Amino acid sequence: MLRSELVAKLSEEHPHLPFKRVEQAVDVIFEEISAALERGDRVELRGFGAFSVRERNARKGRNPRTGETVQVPAKRVPFFKAGKELRIRINDGKDPEAR
């Protein structure tokens, strides 16, 4: 789903809200999640999942075109872990972690 599709769906489900207001609300949510991750905070949306930032160490990589070894610098990357309710919905109502 694209951002524009999300805005359109929300606007359709809430016709009493102006389209521009729905668009602003979506922008604010995404901006706040991004800002929290920039600060290194964790963002948890109950029933959906949690966003966090993980550190990747510097390492040696390989240029696939030339085969030469290159140094890949350390970096921070966003990480998402799906919540239990989302995992169950995706797996047809069955908990994939149930044994």
C-alpha cells in the first residue's frame, strides 16, 4: 500500500473529515515515528508491531562487479518487529509461534 492509498482509504472511511486533514494526520504520524527513530527511541504500536534502530558494525564487503574488497562503514538501520496480533492475522488466524 502506498502512502496515497492509505490517505485515500482513511478519507473514504471518514467522509466527515476533509481530505487535507486526513493527509496532514498521516504526515504527522509518519514524521513523529521518523523523529523518534532518529533520536534512537523505540516506537511501539500495540497489536501492530514495534519500530526500533539497530546498529550495524563496520565490515569488509565485496564489490560484485570487480570482486575487490571494500570497507563498509558502521551504520544505524531501522528495524520492524511485527506484533503477535499482526502475525496471527497474516497466518490465517493461527499463531505461528504456538507449538
